[in-house]
Amino acid sequence: MGINTDPVQIERSATTTQLRLEAALGITDAHRLHELLSPALLAGQSIAIHAERVERIDTAALQVLACFCRTAHEQGLTLTWHEPSPNMRQTAQLLGLESIFEITP
């Protein structure tokens, strides 16, 4: 049995796509993150992003997430964040992306 190294785990129900971000998201994960997130937009469902495990996230991964969030909003999809970690919040704030993510304190 292989080890899953995907940067996000995806679970779909009848009405919601749940995205569970892994602890470390870096530039080497950016392309795969984009590949995995794109179908969530096509599903046309509400999206819940769980970011409580994020310990380290770099600019490239945050840019992919920012584009994903912006596109979801443009498509009229409901997107909510569940328990973004302090590191996730801090990095988004340092890069000026907190308004795109709409992460509430």
C-alpha cells in the first residue's frame, strides 16, 4: 500500500465538497493542488476548506488557493473556512491575501 502524498484530501457529499489541507504546502505541491482543486469548482457545490492542520504554507500554495477562492466566488459558490490554523492565518495576512480568503478571526 502506497502513502498518499496529495496536498489536499477531498470528500464529496450530495451538497458539499470538503477540502482538507495537509500540514505542509509548498511550491512542489502547487501544481498538484491546482489539479485536485479544479474539479471542486466544476462540481458546483458548496465548498468547505479545513485548514486546521496547516503548519507551513508558502506563497505558491497560497496563490493557488487564492485563485481557487476567487473563482469559487465568481461562480457564486458558497465557500467557508473551518478552523484555519494560526500559521495559515498569519501567512495569508503577511501576503495580503486575507481579504480574498475571507477568513474571519
